[in-house]
Amino acid sequence: MYIQIALILKVTLDTPMENSGKTATTREEIAAMRRSYGEIGLETLSTDPIEAFTEWLHEAAANPIIVEANAMVLSTLGVGEKISSRTVLLKDISDGGFTFFTNYSSRKAHAIELNSQVTLLFPWYAMERQVIISGDAQKVDQKESEEYFASRPWSSQIGAWASTQSQVLSSREELQMRYEGAAKKWPEGTTVPCPPHWGGYRVVPISIEFWQGRYSRLHDRLRFERADSSADWEMTRYYP
């Protein structure tokens, strides 16, 4: 199936668009974008949602078409009840939660400070799958953040010091100058300290929904839910 999808993508990319020169795709062309899904369902999904997610993550990581299996769309509710979404990277599954790292001065961090309820979406299109996780995001302890920061490539460590994430940037040159300044302060090969404004969040889930594309749009949706992080999971099947 993966080879077939890859061939479809190649043909699509290699085929010139009709009516080239148009600035936008027409309504009819968008409406005609569709594909059929497969026969494989969720009959063998583990009854433990964390275990089931881990299995799907491993399968996604082994799929050559999926660029970053651990990429997830984080949605938050911020100032003025404005919903905001962005892609971040999952870096750990432990203590019953899903961990990512970011700048604590960023837009996402300010939103989490106001409302710690977030959602995570893993869109594994090439496998006709997605997982939606809803839960509470809390900062991990400083030691855990420092340990992960120390494992990052030197260039990424320097980038964390160079960027005042989500703030207005006057030019690309300004960002480059900040990077060069940090690189000069902590040359490659030296120890780069973890910035005080940088660290992780662990999202402890109260809902994990698994979606598998099926034929005739009769998709499978299994949702695991619990009242709080100490309660048992209950699984419910939903109409697609």
C-alpha cells in the first residue's frame, strides 16, 4: 500500500497542472480531490491506549513516506479565547503523558498558562490514520528539561538562545546576528547551558481517539476516555 501511495504522489507531482497560470484552484478541482481508503480496521487495537499509541508511533516511524512520525499539531486556547495551532515534536512518552519542549515565553506557553487544556493531533496520512489526544499540559521539572536540552545538537542549543520565540522580528539578519553572538559565547564543543526560559510540557491525557480510514468512508473511530488521570479508561466506538 505504501508503494502505491508513493507512486500516486509522484505522478501527482510530476503531472503539470491544467490551466497553469491560475492563481487559485477552482472549487470544482478542490471538490474532486478524493481517494479511497483501505480494508484494515481497528479490530486488533490494544485495549491500553498508551500501548496502542506507542505501537502506531513505531509503525509510523518505520514508514518511509512519513517525514517526522513524532510531529504533532498542538492546539491551545489563549487570550480572548482564541484557538491557536502549531506543529511541535513529541520527545517522550512517560509518566502517563506526552512530552514536548519549547520556549516558555512563546505564544503557546502563554496560552497554556491561561488554559492548560490542550489537544494533540498526529496526522499520519500515508497510513490512513490519525490520533487525537486531549489533556492537561503541565511543565516538567527543570532537571528533566536540562537533561533533554543537553542531548540536543549544538546548533539547536544555540538556536534556543538566539530566538525570543513569538516576538516581532525586524529582519532575518537580526536573527542571524543573535545566533552568531550565542555561537561566539558558547563555541561548538563547549557546554551550552539550558536557557531559563526553555523547557518541557507533559500532556496527561483524558481522551485518546484512534481514527483509521476505511472503505466507503465507513472509517473506524475508537475513543478512550476517563474522568481524570487516576481513573480507568473506557473505550467507545463512534460513527465516522
